[in-house]
Amino acid sequence: GAVVSQHPSRVICKSGTSVKIECRSLDFQATTMFWYRQFPKQSLMLMATSNEGSKATYEQGVEKDKFLINHASLTLSTLTVTSAHPEDSSFYICSARAGGVEKLFFGSGTQLSVL
Amino acid sequence: GQQVMQIPQYQHVQEGEDFTTYCNSSTTLSNIQWYKQRPGGHPVFLIQLVKSGEVKKQKRLTFQFGEAKKNSSLHITATQTTDVGTYFCAGPRQAGTALIFGKGTTLSVSS
């Protein structure tokens, strides 16, 4: 099956710093990737839809200046959490579709802890 | 707004017992998908249902899609400890290409 690679898997940073998370489709091209956020024991909350070559579409309530998304190529999307604060601590996970099928392939996620 | 609801939130069973989780959408869906997330892991696709009234089986798992294409269920027969995890249903949002996930049902199994 299609593989989505996400790294880092875990990051600890100080409050006020920025963190970049990378999401790569290893064996397929993904014109669209999706970024989700998951709090402990809770559901996946869609943050934004990342479109290759164009601006990301953010969900209501998600600060686009806070969560910068760049989809520079058909295999790479990045999420940068700018000026991170403890409330940004969460599990961030990306996903993509491969070959026009409906199902999503997920990266392994990034656990962000902001001290 | 469009919502996907799922019950129960938690379910604990003894190994060998059956388990069912229910999913309900506020809108008619073109398809519904089910994912499983093991503790500490990421969601993994299980199945997609497309047709009204569709029933699909995967070994001990039975998936149903309602006639109105607004609800779905996942039933596990004779649970095993390997079934532990959170089961999510998800449907396409009306605008765009993203999936909207239910809150999930976390299944724990004791042997």
C-alpha cells in the first residue's frame, strides 16, 4: 500500500520557538494532503487541506499565521507551528490519498510537547 | 455544520464477547469509511462502504451502511485482545475533499 512518512515523530521545544513537521508521500504523488490534530483520547480534528502549488485551506478556528502549511511538491507538505505555546502541545498527523482512491493513508504522527 | 457522531465513546468487553460501535452523520454521505487506531499508533484504513444498505465482512468484523446512507455500524464477533484500539468512522465533507471523523469508540478487551 501507499506509504506516508512523517517526521519528526516526537519533538520537545521551548515556548516561543517554531517547529516544522514534514509529511512525505513515498511511493505516490499527492496533490492534496490533510493535516489533522488529535488530543489525547479524542478524535481527529481537521486543521487544513494542503494543496500542491497553492495556498492551504484552513478550517474555521485554525490560525493560518500560527500553523503555516507549505506544499511545495507533489510528495512533500510541511506544517510549521510558529511561536509555539504549551496549548499547542498535541499529536499532529498528516494524511493523503493515493491514485484517486477515497481512503486516506496516514503518517505516523508527530507528538509535539511545548514547555 | 456537518457532523459525524459515534457511540459509545468507550467499551470494555471480556475476550470472546461481541462489540458494536455506531456511527451517525448529520448529512447523507456518498461513502463511509472505517479506521482503526491502535494505542500509540496512527489510523489505518479498514473499509469503505458506498452503497445504500451495504454489508461487508472482514473475518470477524461486519460493517453496515444504512439505507439512508447516514448511519453505519461496525460489529466485531468474539473479540480478541488484538482488537484493542479506537475505531473511527469518517465521511467526506460536503465541500472539499477532506474526511470528517467521528469521535471514535475505544475498545478495551480483557482476557
